[in-house]
Amino acid sequence: MRTPVRSQKLFARARQILPGGVDSPVRAFQAVGGSPLFIRRASGATIEDVDGNRFIDYVMSWGPLIHGHAPRGLVKAIAGAARLGTSFGAPSPLEHELGERVRALIPSMERVRFVSSGTEAAMSAARVARAFTGRDKIVKFAGCYHGHADGFLVKAGSGATTLGVPTSPGVARPVAADTLLARYNDLASVDALCEAQAGAIAAVIVEPIAGNMGLVSPTEGFLQGLRTLTTRHGILLVFDEVISGFRASAGGAQSIFGITPDLTCLGKIIGGGLPVGAYGGRADIMEMVAPAGPVYQAGTLSGNPLAMTAGLWSLKRLTPRLYKDLARRGSLLAAGLADAARAAGVRLQVNAFASMVTPFFTSSPVRDYDSALAANTAAYSAFFRGMLARGVYPPPSQFEAWFLSAAHTDRHVEQTVTAARAAMKAVSRTI
């Protein structure tokens, strides 16, 4: 790897204009040391920085690039759409066409509203849940991240955990007071809240497969238990599938586990990685959203033709073969990372689900936020730097998932495991 001289110069310049030099905190590399690499191009499974270093990419824009970087057909489709106009501020057929595609894949989303981000989707789902139930409180799980709306920045995962600021300053106390915390994979903690706050809880929102404290799968019966509890107490169940939607399977996590939530949030994967999100669910709930009903939500770029075109291209190519290949390579990667750690005498737990993987540097199983926080972040930092030096770009945080794409090959996985063996040896000398 060449010394990233140009990246370092760009970062120094960026810090004079952008807070911390970046537009999203985890990109700053604060959790892993050093300064961020500035990327100039990407193709397939690889990215290249401004100094000419190439890496096998496992960030994949934090998950949505299930077909890889800049697939030729997607680029062609976006270019064609751009020639017809980049934003109309008026309805286009593309919106309901993509909505129909989403509903066909995730039938629980009887009505769909497109927005511009996962944050907007979760924020809007909470608003309509409150309006529908006439209640104010929302239950979330420690370590689950639902975007940066005020009510969700309470023991949030993702970048908030990476920076050690689980509750953000600037969130008003009355807002935070309406957010109740439960433990992921702990039904008893939810049951206790439902009993203590009887008649006050509008919704329980959950990542059905947690991806923002690192990857953590639901234990057997957890999601079904949530469905039973929420139904019993007249509470809406909201699945935040911004990460798992269309990545865990074509029908999302809800299809795999056979659970029907009342509302679902989706992210950038529905737009081929372009800035887009969506929320939707039962028709009687979603009909409360303006202009059909009184719950206001709007967005100038919602349903813009570029994102809708990219989404149609992407979702039409979600085949059973794709998911089979992704799951196989995900298993190969997880096993390879575990073997590399074992050979080096490094304590490691590898959580994996389909095309998502997280290696936790700990000897204990990771099933919730507290066990995730027990991981050795210094060891991950050393591992990250070792992988980067060997041409592999993992997430710059212990508390993020790795993502494979259709562009990753067995050869990419083999190269990654080879790099991991060397990086683990370096880790073993530092712990």
C-alpha cells in the first residue's frame, strides 16, 4: 500500500470546511486510528483511493450495493433517466412502479411512501404510529440504530457507538423521555415495559437482524415474541429493515422469520445505493399519511426519477441464485476469519447471516449491545490497519457489519482470508 499522501492532504483541507473533515462521523477513522482514505472511483468489488491504492471493499456503501459498485446496466439506466430529467417535483410513473415491486417482494407493505433516507423513514414511521395509536412512547433496543432523529438517539448503535456518544447532546429531555429502552434478544425486558407503560406505548421498533452494533442475529423466538407482545398490548410492531431489507433475502428478514410487522422501514438498497428510503405497511395505518390523512410528511426529492430508476433495475435482479451465492461466500468469509484468528491465538467471535459478517474480538458470544461492547476495540483497530495495508477495506469500526456483493468472487474471499491470517498475527503481538 502506498502512503496515502494525497488523502492526508485532502483530509487536512476538508477539516477547514466540514465538521471533522467528513459528512458522516464513522468515515473519519477515529475508531481505528489514522486518517480516512479519500476514494476516487469504485468498480465491482473494489475501490481505489486518490493515491492509487486499490482495495477489496466490504463496506459497500454500508450495505445497499448488493450488485457491487457501478454495475454497467445500472449506470446505463441512471444515465438514461438523467437525460429525461433529474427531479420533477411532480408524480411520475416510476414511483408507483417501484412501489408495486416493493410490495410484491414485501407483501406487508400494503402502502409505501418513498423518502430520501433511512432516517426519514424511521422518523416518519414513528410519527404515523403515534397518530394511529394515540400514544406517545416508542420502545427501541439498546444498540439498534434507526437514524439520527432526536427520539432515536438514545443508546443508538452505528456511528454513535463508534464515537462513544450513545446519547447525543442537543436531544431535548422531554423527547428522550418518550423513548423506552429494551435489550435486544431479551423478551422479558420488553414485557416489563409493556406492563409498566400499559396504554402508553405506540410502537416497538427493532432491527430484525441487528446490524448497527455489529451484526447480531435474533435468537429463536425473539421476533415472534415481539409480535405476540405487541398484538396483545395494541402496540404497532415496526421492522427497521434499512439493512436487512432485500439483503437478508428478497423479502427481507420478515420473510425469513415468517413475521408480519405493522410497518417496515427500508433504505438505500431500494434505490441501487442512491439517496432514498421508504416506509410502509398496513393500508389502514398508512392511509393516515398526508394527503390521504392528517399525518404530515413531505419531501421535494422523494420519489425522484433517478432513485426510482435505479431501484427498479436493482430489485428486478434479486434472484434466488444471487442469494445462494452471497450466503455461500458469506459463510466462507466467516469461517476464514475464524480460522485465521484461531491460528494466531486471537480470541474472536464471528457473527454471520447471509451476506453480512462481523468479527468481534472477544471470547464470549455476542447476542446484544452489552456483549458487543465487551469486544476489544483496540484489537479491531490493529486488525483493520493490517487488512488495509494488505489491500482489504473493512468497515472502520468494530460495531459495523461487513457486506458482500454479487461482484465479490471466491478469489476475493480467498485474498481476504490470506490478508486476515497476516493481520491476525500482528494483532496477537499487540494484545
